[in-house]
Amino acid sequence: MSLEIPVDEILARVPERARTAYTNLVTHQDSRFDEHTGWSCAYVTQQDLADEMKVCLRTATRAVSDLRAIGLVRVLVWPGARTETQVRVGAVPVASVFGPIRAAQERMPHHQLVDCAIRMLVKSNRQLEEHMSGNE
């Protein structure tokens, strides 16, 4: 059993507006994929995203919020720099290196592994956003 969760399986848990926003962020002309991290980075404002999605700013903001809630988007803001939006593109590895935990993971139902991937993404994103904003 693979202990990597494809992004599509996580995206299946959000509303259509979030999936549309995800697609627009990943395919944006300024978006750059980093194969080493599995993240795509771009400097895209939510107003630009709303314009591309052909929706109001509120809908685009809610879509980004939906994506942040499941860890597929992180927004990095720090003084003196433009806001950077990062979008998870690569599969999310959830395998533990600790033998007993790994054995338990291999017996978990798949939907629990997806839950685990979401928790891992949200936790790591929160830590990075706090670090980048200086609010540690």
C-alpha cells in the first residue's frame, strides 16, 4: 500500500470553488513548481484570482480559506515583501520512519491516511507561516 496521498484525494473534500481556485493557482502564468518541495509558488493576489475565476472577491477569499483549512495552500506574508501563495502539487508522504507507527499506518483505512496527510500539511503550514511572520 502506498503511503503517499495524491493531492486529488485531498481536493475531493472541498467545495467546487476551492477546486477551481486550486486549478487557477497552479496554472497561473506566474506560478512556478519546485519539484524538490512539491509546492508551486506564485505572487497572486486574491483579487487577481477572483478575476481569473470570474467570481467576486469574497468567493475567491472563501476558496483560498477552504484550501488553507486542508493544508493545500499556504500564504506567506512578511514585512517589506509581496505576499507569496504556495500551492501543494506533489503527493503528501505520510509514512512514519518509526516501525510500530508505520505498521499501524499500513493497516489504516485509506480515508484515515488522507486525514493524516491533511493534519500534517496544516501543522507544517501553520509553523512556516508563524515563522515567516515572526510570531513564534
